[in-house]
Amino acid sequence: MSDLENFRIEVRAWLQENCPEEMRDGDITAENQCWGGRQWEFQSEAQKIWFERALAKGYTVPTWPKEYGGAGLSADQAKILDEERQAINARKPLSNFGISMLGPALLAFGTHEQKAQHLTAIARGEIRWCQGYSEPGAGSDLASLKTKCEDKGDHWLINGQKVWTSNADISDWIFCLVRTDFDAPKHKGITFILIDMASEGISVKPIVLISGHSPFCETFFDNVKVPKSYGENNASVVGEVNRGWDVAKNLLVHERGMLGTMSPLRGTSGPESLGKHAAEKIGLDATGRLDDPALRQSIAQAELDDWAYNLTVERLTDEANAGSGLGAKSSMLKYAASELTKRGTELLMEIEGTTGATIGEDGIEYGSLANNWLYHRAYSILGGTTEVQFNIISKRVLGLPSE
Amino acid sequence: MPLILNEEQEMLQDAANGFLAEKAPVAAFRKVRDNKPADGFCRELWSEMAEMGWAGIIVGEEHGGSGFGYVGAGVLAEQMGRNLTASPFFSTSVLGATAIQQYGTEKQKAENLAAISSGETLYALAVDEGPRHNPGRIAFSAIPSGNGFTLSGTKTFVADGHVADKLIIAARTSGEQDDPHGITLFLVDADAPEITREHTPMVDSRNAANLSVDGLEVTGDDILGELDGGFGALEGILSAGRAVLSAEMSGSAQQVFDVTTDYLKEREQFGQKIGSFQGLQHRAAQLATEIEMMKSAVLKSLKDLDQDFANAGMTCSLAKAKTGQVAQLATKEAIQMHGGIGVTDEYDVGLYFKRVHVAQQMFGDAGFHSDRWAKKSGY
């Protein structure tokens, strides 16, 4: 028996023994997932037990090195762990932006000391991170960002504003892109810096969206002093000063990878099969077909595209693991997933008819169909718009020339 | 099982790519199209393919095949789609071989599979009776007479029908026209005097024929699979055909897209490479993404056939639907992005447009298969 087959048997047994029944209720949603962080309170005893057992095994961040709290699994092993976890419908023990975005960037660009501090805290669920990228004047043209970061000898002084900082109001640290050189070409004066949200001068204001409630915030920096370093070899800046764009790009690939692997048509709360759901709501005609031929065709097309999309995630992941890497193809997944997610919510609204457009006395209820439908308009905008993904695909996958 | 080719399959792909680029590039297809040989393909080329084990690609080694399964067949079909190769591969090595290997008796296997693998005997599947694919609608009659049956009726768009040595005919042995029960498959010699075969020239120069059968006497030994229960077998054969046709379309789509992106990088207008225009870049990016989706769908359907043939039908339908749509988009965009040169006969992209159109019609277009999916899903 191969090592991987042995590993699968071990993992299966470990999951059976350690994952509490209550944590085997399907994939996580933003509401029931374990985020971690200073303010975190477990929602149930089972959630806490599951987190602690996974942590002891290194399974909160399975592929990270053991010295930083991971289990040091290879890509093949991690895939097996994921498959076995999904086979029993178990939630992930911990998930947040530290794991999916900052972690991979630190693994690529951080010093040992930076990794030891930050990766370990992420793995242990102690620190929750948010992302400070976009600004009011820097959306799709992210590299034009203007948040000013001045060298004051023993510290950096930061002034400016970030926007779309998801969960900034409940996060502990922020990884931030700031401008350290206003004279250099725009990509060459950006620095990637790690800041404690408890620093004096940081204030946060939630943003109300068309969907009502949202995790997004504006984050303001008013003479915020950031230490040059958090210890020996442990600078607050990741990579080199003025070379933060390299780190940012690497991280965006991971962000797109993450956004591109959510099960899109169902979103997080949709029915297992859109078509069956529609049949229950609308009924069938005499030939056994949905009694709305145009809607039927739209649903079938969406389900077909969703099927092909999920297979593509599988295939590109297998290709990446076999050595050719995912690279800029993550932009394809990001684009496809966000457009499909929007279509899923649109179709659900169509199926519901006017019922779907009815809201409560207190406005749009969080988690309602209308809330999901409106909130997901942002999917093809955040993390780089569909059009920005198209630009990236044309240049970096297809090699088409610049103007 | 990872959704990628294994090492052996990659080697087959490289070999096919090398062989076809040398022996059967698009220029060879043009020769067949323009010179109109009676067979509609080059027999020497087919012999060489058979020698390399392609004719028996899905046939087990005990019958002289190379045992590569459907992923192997798809790998070859994809390269043939890239080169527009004219050959009886699809009708003989995919449809014929599947029919006999999956549903034949031991005797039928012994008599036919080696002949398929060696390339010496050609097969064709006769299903449809009208211009739109509808395998459940069979009026072609098989009336009991003596120890056997008398076959009469007509069939349309039989791929390689006029060059085949053996025909697999879906006929009605009982029930009404649209009843799935009561269909029986018969394996008969194609040169019987009761069979009239009329070559129907197609827009993509694909080999096809209409058949007319008038009182052909056959015996129970000529039945392939079960009496009255032929619909299941037909579905199985069609599923294999759909997956491999999808692989062929995928090859055509990828080739035409490669040619188009090259053109976008070379062609200058308004003093710039046209590939620098965002209007074209975004369409190319969207198409590139769709092509990735298509490739996954095709590989999944081929792998499903190899792993669990009896339950692969719906995956093959989904693959055919997705591939048909993407390949049509790719060939249409190729012509449009090439501009004037794209509609000239001298330039190859139009040939792909025609080839994909016919492949998309064959064995059900995207509408046919999404309807099938929706019905299966209960809506």
C-alpha cells in the first residue's frame, strides 16, 4: 500500500475519532465558522473541542510547517485530508483571512522570526487579520493607493484611509499596503506592512450596503505610529520597503484562489438543486418539465456551468499539485465563481417571484434571500473586478500585448 | 483519482500530436475534401493508425486492442480535432468497438473485436431517422419472420455509413414509435443487396450516408444485446460517442483558439497589435476561461466511462452540452477576430467552424442534453 493510501486510512480514523457529531453539518458559512481572534467566543462546546483537537494535530493549517503550528502536509496529503473531511461533512476547524491570505504571503516573503510570531498566532486562532488594500481613490487601480507611510527613524508614521476592510471592526491586526515613496513609479513606492489594530489613531466605521448589513468597513489612519520592528529580524514590513507590490500580487493570487473555490451556484445557503427547488415552487407541466420553459433553460445552463466549474477547480488543483502551478489561472476561477454565484442568487429570486422581493418591517433581514442576492453583487467587484481578472488573464495567461 | 492525464496517456498524446502533425495535418484534410476520394478518407493513413494501436484503442489486449480505454480514445480524438483528421476512427473504433465490447456475446466479440483492432473492418451505427437527434424515436421495423426478423426502414446521417463493412442498426421489434422499450440492435453486413446506401456530402466533409433497407432477412444471432432491450445499449454506445465527440470538439476549439491568440499578437491595425485592444482582450479572456471549463468536462466524462461505464451517461451528456457551446463560441470568435481573412476558404478557421457545427448536431446538441439533464434532475 502506498504512503498516501496509508495516510488516507490514518486521516479517516483520526477524523472519525476526533470530529464531534455537531461539527459534521455541512460546509461552513460566515455565520457558523470558527474565525478565532482576541474577541472570539466559541459558539458551542463542540466547536471548541473540534478546534482544540485540530490545533493539537496541526490541522488548523495543515500544509504549514510544524514549527509554525501546521502539520507540514504535502499538497497530496492536504488534498486527502480535505476529501476525507468533506466525506463526513465536517466543518473546517478554523478559517479566516490569516490562513487563506496573509499566511501564504508570509510563507513566501517572511523572515523566520516574522513567521514564528504571526503564523503561529494564526494557526492557534489567537489573532484575526483583516486586509487593508483598497482606498476611496484606489479600487481597480489598486497601485495608485495614497495612504502615506513616513520613515520617522525608530517608527513609521501612517496617515490615510482604507476601504472595504472586511471585518475591520472585529479584527486584531491588519496587513496593509501603504505608499513609502511618492516620487517613484506607482508600483515601486508601495510597502506591505503589518499593524496592530489596537494602535492609537486607527478608527473603523462599518459601511452599509444595498443589502443592509455587511462585513465591510472604512478604516482611518490618523498619525498612527507603527514600530519598525516587533523584535530581532521581525520587521513590521514584509519583504523590502518599496517592494510591497510583489507581496501584494502574491497575496491577491491566494485571495482569488480562495474566492474561486467556494461552491458558487449554491452560495452558502442555497438549495442542493436549483431545479428541484424550482419544481417544488412552480410546478411541472404535462410533460414533466418545469412550468416556465425560459427559467428552466436558465437553471439548466447555470447547473451545467456550475458542474464544469467545480470540475475545473478539481482539475486545476490537481495540475497545480502535479507541478505546473495555478498561477494567473486563479483569475479564471475568481471570475467564473463570482459570476456563477450572482446567477445563483438571481435565479433564486426569479423562482420566488414577488415573495423574494418582500422584506421585513425592520428592513432586509440578514441571511434572507434578498440579502444574499444584493450582497453577492459585490462578488464580481471585490478581490479585483471581473474586468480586472480579464485584464490579468489576457496578459498573464494568454500573453496578449499591452497598448 | 486525479483529474489529469497519467504518464502513459501523456505519452499517447505526444505520439498522436507528432504523428498527426506529420501525416495528417489540415493540408491532408483539404486534399480529401478537394479530391473527393470515394471513401472520404485515406486508407493508408488508417492502416498506419491501426498499426499504432489506435483502431483498437478501447479494445482489450485479449482481442488485439491496446486497452487504453476512453481517456485514450479521447486523447486521440482531441488531436484529430486539432488536425481535422478524416478517418473512420469515431464510427469504428469508438461506436463499433463500444457496441461489441460492452454488449456483444463472446462469439460476437471474437468475430469482431480483432477485426476492429487491425483496422480491416469498418463499422457504422445507424440510429437517427430524421434531421434532429432523437434516439428514442425509432420506426425502422424488424418484423418477426420464420427464425428471425425482416428489417425495413430508413436511417439518416449514418457516420461512415457508405464505407462501413458492418452496420449496427437500431430497429423496432415491438412497441410504438417513441417507446424506449421494444428497440433492438442488429449487427448486419453492410453490402447486403437489400441495403441502399447514399453518401450525403456534409458541410464539413465528414463522411455520412442515408440508409434505406428493404426486406433484409436476419436471424436471432444478428441481435446485439437484448431483444427489445436495445435502448439501454444504445444509450451506452451514444454516451461513449458523446464523450469522444466532445474530445474532438475540444481539440478543434483549442486549436482554433491558439491560432486566434497568435493572430491577435501579430496583426496590426491603427498602428498597434490588435491583441492590445481591451475589447478583444476581454472576449479572449472569457473564452479562455470557458475552454478550461470545457477541458475539465471532457476529461471527467472520459474518466467516468473508464471507471463506471454503466453510470457515465449523464456526465457524457453534460460534457457534450458544455463542449458544444464552448466549441461553437470558440470557432465563431475565431472567425470574427480574424476579420476578413477568417471567412476565406484559404484560411483554416472556417474549416473548424464547420466541423464543430456538425459535431455539435451529432448525438444531440446543447439544448438536447440540457433538457435531458433537467428531466433527470426532476424539473
